[in-house]
Amino acid sequence: MTPISLLSAFIMGLFSSPHCVGMCGGIVGALTMGLPPQIRNSPLQLLAYLLTYNLGRISSYVLAGIIVSFLGVQLTQLLPDFHLVSKWLGGIFIIIVGLYLGNWWQGLAALETLGNFLWRRIVPVGRHFLPVHRLSQALGLGLIWGWLPCGLVYGVLALSLTANNPFQGGLLMFMFGMGTFLIMLITGTTTHWFVQFTRNPMIRQIVGILLISLGLFTLSLTSPHSL
């Protein structure tokens, strides 16, 4: 785990805004409109619920990062060469995300179909928190929301395999979650300008090139002399 890995995760989250708005914007709107009128009409109460939704969502990302990195550590102990494989996977997925954000290759979206099997089994649990009248229900829905199939999340989870311990894997996913945090918190209010900025082809290509460069650098760390 390096500062470059954490920076990569944050950038992936920050510039995934158009993808996040497309996938999760409707969820945010539905959850907000489903709140009692007295909560929707109170800016402070509404903010508290939006913060709680996102706290649950990011907590799920962190938990997933802890689980994946724990599995990576166990596999490394069983298969000494697995740490090399995990670094290659992490670097390759950074490159794939860079290609996706640069609009050069959209294959990352195909990964989302892999999560549908788990998602179909989690969705019924979320219904127990509806309708939302308490912050505890908002937290529960946020925890469920975090498992929504998302290729970008899976890309960062692949990077979590390179973590030396579960704490670092959780921290990596936390950085990704914080990259998405602002856009999800203010979706439907003042985000239009930022979404337009992140949709600018030139900006996306610059970020894509940056991530591809970071991915190639990660792959360079797997050379024999660096082991």
C-alpha cells in the first residue's frame, strides 16, 4: 500500500461522478422523497439523513475492502507468489478504470453483472428499513446501498488485494468512498456544474491518462528487482 494507491482510489471515486449520478442518483432521490415531510422540509434534518445514508454506504465499501484484503493476505500465506499476482491485478484494474473514465473502453461495466447474484439476495433485506422515519433506518439502507453492483467499486476492490493487511484494504476503500461522497451528498442540488466538469471529454481523458500511468507504475513495481 502506497500513497499512490490511496490517491488512485480517491481519483477513481472523484471522477466516477457521472457514473455515480447515473446509477445512484435515482436512489438518493427516492430515499429523499420517501422521508416524512417534516424531515424533507428541514435542511438540518435532511442533511443528517443524507450524511447517514452515505455513512452506511462508505462503511460497506470499507467492510468489502477489509474482507478482500484479508483474503489476499491469506492467499499470500498459502501461495507465496500470490502477492505478485495481486499487484498485477491491482495495476491492471487501475488501467482498466483509466480506460473507462477516458471513454476508450467500457468493458468495466460488464463486471457489474457479476454482482447481481449477491445483490438480488441483499435487496429484500433493505425493504425492512422502509419507510425511513429514523436515522437508524437510514444507516441500514446505506449499508445495503453500498453493495449495489458497480464496476468502479470492483476495480478498487481488486486494488485492495495488494494491501498488506485488512486495515490498509479498508483505508483504500474509504478513500474511494470519500471521492464519491460530495457528489452523492449534494446530488440534485448544486452538482450540475461538477457533473458537467467531470463529463468533459478532455478532463476525463486527462484523468484516464493519469490513472493508466499510475497503473503502469504499479505494474513496474512487480519487476523481479523490486521483489
